[in-house]
Amino acid sequence: MALSTMSRLCSRQTLQWVNPLRLISKVCVRLQHSSSEFTGGCYDGLYPGHIPTTPIQKALLAVGSGVAALHNPYRHDMVAVLGEATGYPALINLRDQMRNDPEGYTILTERPRIRLSTLDLDKMASMPDGSFGREYLRFLDDNRVTPDSRADVKFVDDEELAYVMQRYREVHDMLHTLLDMPTSILGEVAVKVFEAANTGLPMCVLGAVLGPLKLDSSRLWSLLSDLGPWALQSGRQARCVLNVFYERRWEQNLVQLRQELNIQTPPVILSKSKKRKT
């Protein structure tokens, strides 16, 4: 009897030890947070915080972050790592689009950052309803999010491409505002469909394909019948979202900005989320 009990306990411990999700996630987190293993505590000159990685390490990061993000879509740290580990070809394409666009080229040259410290919240709050700045601030308040939650890029081995990824990451909430999508799972999936069609980033494609697995039947039907086709078409026909200097568009009417970017009004209005991003 004692032997049988011990055998069951050992089996449980063994299964827990080899659980692929836990094991791969531990490897991924270790790579993400242990920069001294690769740089000796300092960056190699590409940009502050850069962590050089080998192709094998990037593959581990991609697999581990992908599994962790699928298990919990609100693990934004894992979503960020996945984007950096898999996005090199798409980042080159986005960088080239920015170089060939006057507004995008200005962004690449000036390197603006979107942080609470760079936003004039009082001025934005005083803007009229319907202006892009006022509606963006309303989105942050309604969904209890902050631009400061966006992690810095670490694993992109090119300084300019690292900024392109950082810019994409920091304008994500502005896309929520433009698309009128909350931070619910359905809203995030719809935005990922749009981003996948507009940017070609593999992490967005993966989110658009696997995100629906987290939806219940009614929300899945809403995605497949209305929001998905709308987001896909809007992403394909819209101007590259990285070629917009959003910080200089605060006073522009949101409807006019959507028309300029060729983004259609969503067919379904979703209720605002009260879940805080972490």
C-alpha cells in the first residue's frame, strides 16, 4: 500500500517536472531576465538593454513565449518576446515602408516615445469629445491601461529595427482607439487580425489565428461573422499604421483620422473592458 502511494506521488512529481508548458516557460523567462548571461551586465553597443542571442536561443524564446502567451493571452511580457524573436523579416519590411513615407521617415529620424512622461494629459483631457487625443485618453481610463506598461525591446539585433518594434508596441493602444476596440479577449483578437493584415508581424498572425480558441461560442460567432472580416479588410486597405505621427494628431477629429487612414467603422460596438493590463 505504501509502495503504491509512493509510486503515485513520484509519478505526479515526474509529470509536473516534465510539463512542457512549465519547462519551456521557465527557459523563456530565464533568457528574458538574465541578460548578464549574454552581456556581462552591459549592452554591446546596439542599444541600451539589448540582449544578444544565438539562433538556438531565439528559437527557445519563440517557442517558450508562444506557449506561455497561448496559455495566458494577458502575459504581455511573453507576447513581447514572441514578437521580437520571430519578427525580423516583417520588421525590415515595416522599416522600409517608414523610410519611403515622409511622415514615417520623420518618425524614424526623431524617434518619439509614447510614455506618460511624454504625454500632456491635462491638455488631452481638455480637448473636445471626438478628438483623437481626448478619445485616446478616454480609452486609457475606460480600460485602465497605461502606455508605460509596454516593455522595452531586448532581443532585436538591429538598433533601427528595435525602434520599429518599440514603435509598433507603443502605438498598439492607439490602434484600439482608432478601431474602437476594448481590451477584452474579443477586442484584442480583432485588433490582432487588423495588425496581422497591416504589419505582417508573425506574433500578430499567431494571435489572430490562436486567439479565437479563448472565445466562447457567441463571441467566436461575432468574430467570424462580423469583426474578423471587418478587421482583416481594414488592415489590408489601411495606410501602414507606423507611418502616422500620432503625437501630432491629438487635436484631429477621430472620424477624420480614420477616413484618412482608410479605416472603416466597426460593425459591432463592444462593451468597454475593466480588466487592467499587466
